[in-house]
Amino acid sequence: MLHIEIDGKPLEVEHGSTIIDAADKVGIAIPRFCYHKKLSVAANCRMCLVQVEKFNKPLPACATPVADGMKIFTRSKAAVEAQKSVMEFLLINHPLDCPICDQGGECDLQDIAVAYGASGSRYAEEKRVVLNKNIGPLISTDMTRCIQCTRCVRFLKEVGGMQELGLVGRGEHAEITAYVDKSVNSELSGNIIDLCPVGALTNKPFRYSARSWELTRRPSIAPHDGLGSHIEVHVKDNKVMRVLPREKESINECWLSDRDRYSYVGLNSPDRLKVPMIKHNGTWVETDWKTALEFAAGQIKDITNQHGADSLGVLASPNSTMEEGYLIKQLANGLGCGNVDYRLRQTDFRLDGKRVGIPWMGCNIQEIEELDRILIIGSNLRNEHPLLAQRFRKAVANGAELSVVSPLDNDPLMKVAHKVIVRPNDMVNVLGQILKAMSGLQRLSLCLPPSLNALLETITVRPNTQAMAESLAGLAGPDGLVDLVAPKVGLFIGNMALSDPRFTEMYSMMEAIGGICGAKGGILPAAANSTGMHFMGVMPNATGMHARAMLEVPRKAYLLLNVEPELDCQHAALAKAAMAQAECVVALTAYKSEALENADVLLPIAPFTETSGTFMSMEGRVQSFSAVTKPLAECRPAWKVLRVLANTLGLDGFDFDSSEAVKNAIFKGEKPSTVVWRNLNNNLKELVEIEVNIKSDGLQRIGEVPQYESDPIVRRSVPLQKTKYNIRPMARMRAEQMAQLDLVEGDIVLATQDKGSAVLQVKLDNHVAMGCIRIAASHEQTIGLGDLMGDITIEKTSKELYKPYETTMLKVVA
Amino acid sequence: MVTGAKTSVNTTAKKPVMTDLKGQTLLTLRSLNEENPASLETYIKLGGYAQLKRIVTEKVKATDIITQIKTSNLRGRGGAGFPTGLKWSFMPRYYDGTKYLVCNTDEGEPGTFKDRDIIRYNPHQLIEGMAIAAYTLGARVGYNYIHGEIWQDYDIFEAALHEAKAAGYLGENLFGSNFSFDLYAVHGYGAYICGEETALIESIEGKKGQPRFKPPFPASYGVFGKPTNVNNTESYTSIPWILQHGGQAFADLGVPNSGGTKLFSISGHVEKPGNYEVKMGMPFADLLALAGGIWKGRQLKAVIPGGPSTAVMTAEMVQNATMDYDGLSKAGSSLGAGSMIVMDDTTCMVKTLKRLSYFFYEESCGQCTPCREGTGWVYRVISRIVDGKGKMEDLDLLTDVSNNISGRTICALGDAAATPVLSFIKHFRPEFEYYITHGKSMVDGR
């Protein structure tokens, strides 16, 4: 520890701290613009100049390491003079257009100018003007306001993984710009708005819609991916105006993914269902809650009475809260129906009954940074978990070796040490190779079940999987210096694998690999409450049907919670057909859409901003939130709707008067974390049957769910839909594949899967494994198709059949 | 390292038209009198590469070499005058990895053109100097960063590199030892800021030339983050001579605290502008006489002794000064890079300052606030004065703004930009006041 003095206050600080670190810790405010605790030090704004004893020049507090005995003065005459002079320089070319600037009221420049600026300017010359840049639909620019602090540049390079902005030009001509004619495409781009200390980068969808001081700030939890980011929802006149991150170091740090930041636009979509609706003779009729609920209950009761309780199928979205999950499970139980499931995009359920506990990501989010060796299986990480990817990026920057086994070779914007890009069907074999290679390594103790051992004999290890195995075992690679003793290894399995018909086998292989090398890890679930829904047991009972079976063997009636069947289910064509044939479909939904055309009753429920509830994140963290606005029109929180529906059905045990009461029922008065920790466990009771050598050379579809199509709210966020990141459904394949199929880019093909087809344009995408066609799912254009990760055939067809896609949602808004 | 769009280039420098070398002490330009000054043949004839061969084959200890350099009183010729021997001793002796050597031939300040003549007329002495430095400091790879706009001289240096490599003075296992050294030329593209050593390093790395915050200094974090020694061209070129004749002999050429000779680039209102290599400590009057004195029989008005980043001196201040670090410092300015700009009595100091401040306004890299914003402010105010719209309080404003730039930036460009403003106003204030009052120059009436 070093002993220093700041403004006469004696302090003990750690070696290597800078002056600004030391001052921040004890709450001594030093003004700054370019410095940010999460970014590299640039020391370019010079606002944090302070006086240090024995130095004749003022020193930047952000870049000056403390030394023992240092005496620092942040408020001395010399220091303040330096700070004021920098402030003066910063303001001479700044337009001072605060009255029309969105940053007004939450502007660092404005705030610091109040403290350090003069009331008038000595600058009487012409001011610099900088042209604005169009960097995409999310961020608006007013570059004349820029003070060249380069926080945005450093963020995109260091956190985002790709430098999409830069400072070009010299001196006064220096300006921040993107690559010529390019937008900023990072899935984390919105963070540069928060980082910008002036009004140069502001929120485009929010632009000119409110002043910051008119907004009420309410805490909430991000409802999309399983990270559970803390957010702050800004509300005006009962309307969500924007979403910002709430700092939570152990989860989202101070960042937010663009999906979590901009999805709120979907909350104010014209698609919102405002009143209950019943279909009468094929036309929708608005009605009141009582009528709707009685109608729904009556239908369900009639059908279950007539055909038995298992004629009902209950599908719940994993984006629903734990309370909603609990109630819908109770409701199904009350009716004696075991057909309940939240795993809408899963097709392989062979693990049911074989798990020891609740599957989760297997470690804490923060622990990822400390890993030495990482294997990610079947995940397009940046698409599935945009912000979590950043933790992996940090680990890799810290020296971790990342290995990837996937059918897609998308750039994760971090160094990949080893990768195997193969057809989903061959992934089990690749994992088997890793397992076999590992079992041959001396440093690992091997105790595989005999059945697995026999299986491995049929596998041939290839050099790249051998290298991967050695990496995971901690051996030094060709450029490594030393072997690691007891490396921290993490194995993670992602959404593409979760949707795969051989998920179970991949998972079992991963378990075995993890067992040998002592790895942490588990699944990276897709949705905000996937882990919570599993915990709640929103799954079929011993005799019940899982999500896929409920569609394959169609039910007479369906109860849907927050589900748009064709877009949210694994097999769009099956889902559509199942809904169409059902006698009654009761949908609890926030939106009225074509995807629910086959429903019979629509009950308007409140999205996360209008209800209270609890999500359990992928690391098992139980996080409750309250409503930030009143429900729109006749919308009601889903927990209330379920409760009243159960009452109407005449079921007992639904006398909850708040979501907290439901939560208490879930945890039975115990501390949630205690209950959760007792139950989280990725281990399997027994291994499933594994087949490693599949002889099939048919084409396989890679039907990943695009980031901005993942759930009903995101699908309705116009700015997100407009981003380049949003992958439009096309038949994407690598060049060799195209040649093999005798196709060229732009050709129109008919893609056929069991029970359905779609007409699509061919697109070159060399990130796709040979033998695969990548066709995005959860999209109006591909709802005719089948399994996300299933067999597919492709044939050339006439151009007349192709209809260029236009979303109905965009039409409505236009 | 660089490809230019050139079809045919003459890479052989002809003997310069240089009539009178009297009064000069040619050391870094010692091949100047030869027929093909830049050729390897010429350099060998003059005893070139003998020192490199000696130290490598005799395995002379690095510490002995550094001692010689320290004794020589060689100080950095790029402008800062930092003792070279001391700088060399900062390089980490034991380092597991590649160390680098960088030569700064990015002289870009107005009036500075000395290093250009070294690579044009005596490139091999620079190469030998760098190779010796590499041997001493354990550097495996070197770069000579040559500033933009001098393509032909760049080609001459590249040709010399090829010659030296072919002859076994560069490359692997020199003279059968296990000492290897690769040297490359890197072309700058004319940004003054790239003469700042850390901006130069960024530029070598292929990035935008912007100074780094120091510490860490290049000796611990230089090219590609590796320990790097950066010296000026003239400094490296002095090394072979020092090793040949001993550090003391070099020190004795000059005056206390300033060893050896110095190349002065003399420009402006003199009869014979050009480079003059003279012993350190030569009286100003003698140096001016070498350059033929003030042209057209006019009177001396002012001198910028070391390039625009050094303070301007009035005739009175400079007339008794000696041309060395202490001498000029005592007289109220500094030696800088030895880029002497001489101004006669027809020079308008207001307009001169406008031109100088325009240079710094254009060349500020834009990274830190005071320099980026301040240089433009200063230039605009001076322009306004020259346009006849000046106000008397502008002079105090200029002084104040310059003081606010100085000492508050990452690199020394801010200080350099402030110096001419402060010194011009200090020494020629009446001329500025006249201009403001009358809206025209006191000197030329326009």
C-alpha cells in the first residue's frame, strides 16, 4: 500500500492506482471527460489536470500513477486554473446549443461547465462546424458538439470487439467518423450514447421526444436474454420513453445490449392488444374481460370434459415471469392436464427425467472473465447473448483460449484459438473426438463409463480436435509459453445446439468432457426466464406431452401464454397447423398479430413494464421487478389473468392478491437464493444413448433465431428491425455448397422441410458449414418451414414465386 | 517498406555543389567532398564500418560503449538535447523478446533540413551508427522513419540499405558473430506530429500518428509494445566517429556540456543558405559569416535559432551568443534542432508569427484539448490582427491562451506552438501594437 495525500486528506492506496482512482474511492470529485473506468486511459481531454507537489506542470489524474508520499491538490489555485483553461478550450468550438440538445440536463459538459466555465466567452472568432454522420437507425449524431474524447472509439474497439469509429483528421479538423458509408453495426452500439459526455451521440428513437428532467426513472430487469441485465426505464405520461442500463458490476457492468435498450419501442407498437377479443364466426369482436374469461373457461372446460384433460395443450413463453409460470403450471395441474411446456424451440427431450437438478450456465457471469480455456458448442454468441459475449471477449483478452464447435463460423469479435465448423449432425462426433483425444492425454485422470469407452473406439481423432483437447487440458499451444497447472475451463452449449435434434447427445458429451477436465459450464439458455421456467417445472409431468409432441399430435384446445406459435415454436409449420385444427385456442398475449389468427380468444396481458414479476437469470439469480407504468388500456398483468381464469374454471388455491404472494408460494417463505442453489445442477443421472457416426449426407438447415426476432416485443421494435444486424431470411450457404447445388447468388429456391416450404433468395455466406443451409427462423417469410435444425432440400425455382418481404409491422408504422 | 508511384529513380547522390567548406568540421557529413558521397565504396574508403566490425568481432562490452557515449557529451540532436548515453542506459539490458531501434528522420519543422542531407550524402554512417546502437542495446530490428515529401532521398537511403545488406553489414550473424540486425526504412507522409517519438512509433505500427501518454517511455514500451530506443539521425550518425576517436575527442570538439559538432540548417535572409556543420560553441557571428552574412547588405533583425519551436531572439540577444545548448539557453532561447532562421530588417514580425502559428494550427494532431483548440484560436486572432481588425487586448489574450496550452498537453507540440507566440509578443510587442493601432505593418506599411 502507498501513502498519499489528496487535498490534505491522508490516504492509503494500492500500488498501480492512478490519482483519479484514488480520488474516486474517497469521493473527491475530479472533473473528467475522456476517462472512463471501463475503458483504456486516453488522457486527451486534459480536464482532470491536478497539481502534484514537486512537479512544475499540472498532471492528468487519469493517467498518473500514484507514488508513495505523493501530495496531490485537486482544488489548488494551479489545479483549478488548469481545469478552467481546459474548460474554456472545450467550449470555444462547442455550439452551446443546449436548448435544442437532447443531452441537455444530463450532459457532462454542461454540468462541468457550471462548475468550471466562465459566464461569457473570450472567444470571438468563427466556430468549427463538423458534418453529421449517419451511423444507423439507433444513434443520431451532432458532430459539431463532439469534444473528441474518443470514449466511443475506445468502447467499440475494446468492449465491442471491433473498431467501427475512429478519429480522423488532424488538429481542429479531427473528427469522429465511421468507415466510409458504413454504419455502426455493433450489437452493443447504444452504449456509446451513454458514454458520450456531450450531445454528439444521442438516442435516435428517443430523439426530441422528452427532456431528461421530465422522465421518471424506474428500475427493472431486461426481459430478453438470460443475462438478466439491470435496466432503468424512463417513463413520461405513463409511456416508456427509453431504457438505460442500471449499473450492476456482476451482471451487465454499466452496459446494455441494443436489444435490451431499444426493444421498448415495441411496447408502444400499434400492434398492442388493448381489449379482450373473441372470434365470432371468423371475425374478431372486442369484448369485456368477464365475457372473454367466461368464454375461454367455458371452452376449456367443455373440451376437457368431453375429450379428457390431455386434450388441452399449454404452451408458455420462457420470457414469462416465474409467477406466471407457476400459475399456469398450477392451472394445468388443477385441470389434470400434464401437457405443459416452456421449451418451445427445443426438439430433443430425451434428457427429461435424467437430470439431477435445474440446468443453468454452471458458473457466475463474472467467473467467465477468469477462465483460461473455453469451449463453446453450437452458439452464435453475439446473436444469442450479445452482452455476455463481451465477458468472453474479456476472458480472451486476458489470455484465455477459445475453442468453438459450431455449424456457423460467425466472427465472435475475439480471437478463436481452435474451431471446428461442421454440420450439426457431425457435432456429436467432433465432441467425441475431443473426448477421445482428452482420454489419451496423460495429465487427465480418466473415468468414463464403459459404454462410452466402447463408443470412443469407433471415433477417429483429427488434428484440430486433438489441438482443441490439448487446449482444454491446459497444455500450451504452439505459441504458448508454459502448460497451465489446473486451468479454469468453461464449457458452454448454446441455442443452436439446444434446438438440435441431437442436443441430448451433445450435452452428454459435454458433460463427459467436463468431467475429465474438471470444467465448469452448462447451457446458455435463450430467454430471460428459461432457467426460472425450468425451476418452476413448467414442463410435462410423467404422462404429459412436451412442447413438440403437443404440436405433432395436435390437441383440441391450446392455452398460450405470451406465445406467437409460428414465430416462437421450433417447428413453424407444425405450430400453425396445430393451431388451425384446434377447436379452441386461448391466447394470453400483449399483441394482436397474424401469428395468432388461429386463436379464438385473445386476452390482453401486460408486458414486463406493466406488471410485476420475477425472472431467474442463467446464473440462477432471482430478480424481481415492479411495473414501471400502468397497463395499457384493458391490459392486465398475466398473473392476475391466470388467477381469475383459474377461479372462473372453478379451481382452488388461486387466491393470490399480488405477484409477491405468488412468489412467496413459489419459495415457500425461504430465501430464493437458498432454494435456487439447492436445486441448480447440470449433472445427469445416467447417460443417454449416443450415436457418433451418423451416415447421412443430406442438407441440414441452420435455423437460428435472429437477435431482433427473438420474442414478440423485439419483433415490434422498428429501429431494431431497421438495423443491419437483423438477419433477413435467405438461403445462405458457402460458395462450395452453391457450386455443388448449381446455384448462384440471387437465385430463387424452394426450400422444403417436412410439412412445409418457403421460397427464398440464395445468398453467399462462407460462415456456414458445408452441408448446411442457413435460413433464419422466427420470421414471417419462413413460417412455412419446419425444424430449426432439421433436414432440408433445396431446388431452384422460378423468380415469379419469390415475394420480397415486407413486415406488416413496418407497414402499420409507415 | 514503402512503395511510391515512381518509375525511375536516381538513387546515387551526386557531389553537392558546395564551394567552400572552410570553417566547417565535417563529421556527420564527412563524405561530402567525395565524388559519390552516398556510395558504400566511398564510405569504406573513408574508414566506414570499421568500428562496427571492431566492436562486433572484438565483442566490445556494451557498457564500455555506453561509457564512451556518455563521455562524448553527445546530446540528442532532434531538439530536446537529452544526453544520448544516458538514454541508452535506460534500455532494459535483459529482456526476453525483441528489442527495437528507431531512427527519427522525420524532421518536419519549418527551416529544418539537416537529416535529409545525412541520408542523402552519408547514409552509410547512419546505418553504421544504428548497427552499433543495435549491438549495444541488443536490438534485433531497426526502423528509420523518414519524413514525407523527400522521396528521392528516401530512395537513396533504401539503396544504401541494400548495399549494406549485400556487403554483410546488416542482416544475420554479422561478421560471423551471433549479432544480427535488420534495418528498414519507413516512409512518413508529411505529418509534423510524427516527429514526436511516440507518434512516430504509432505511425510505424500502421496507426494514426498521435503521441502516446508517457510514462511508459519507449525504452520500456515502444514499437509494438517492446523496448525501443529512439534517437535522431544526426545523433546516430555521430556514433561511429565517437567510437573511432573516443568519447573524449568528441567532447573536446565542442564546449562543456555540448560535445561534438552540430549541423545547422541556415535559412532566411542570408547570402548562402544551407547546412553548415560546425563545432559546438561557435559564436553566432562566425556562423552567420559562414552563411555569407545578411543578404543584400541589410541589417539583422531577428533569429529563430533552433526551429520555430524555439524562442525568437532579437539581433541584440543573439549577437554575442555561442551556438551550443548552454550558450543559447543563456541568451534566452535554445539550440533545438539547429534550424536557424535569419530575418533581416524588412521582416514583419506580425505576419511572420501568423505564418508560424498557421503551421502549428495545421499540424496539431488534435488529440488533446488545449493544443487542438488553442492553436486554432491563436491563429485566428493573429489573422484578425493581420487583417487590421486587431484589438489591443488581443495581445494579452494571445499570451494567456498560449500559456494555457503550454505544459498541459500530452506531447511537446503544445509547448512548441506557444513558444513563438510568447516570444514574438515579448520581444517585438511595439510592432504588434503598431499593427493593431494602424491596421498595417510597421515594417512594410502594408
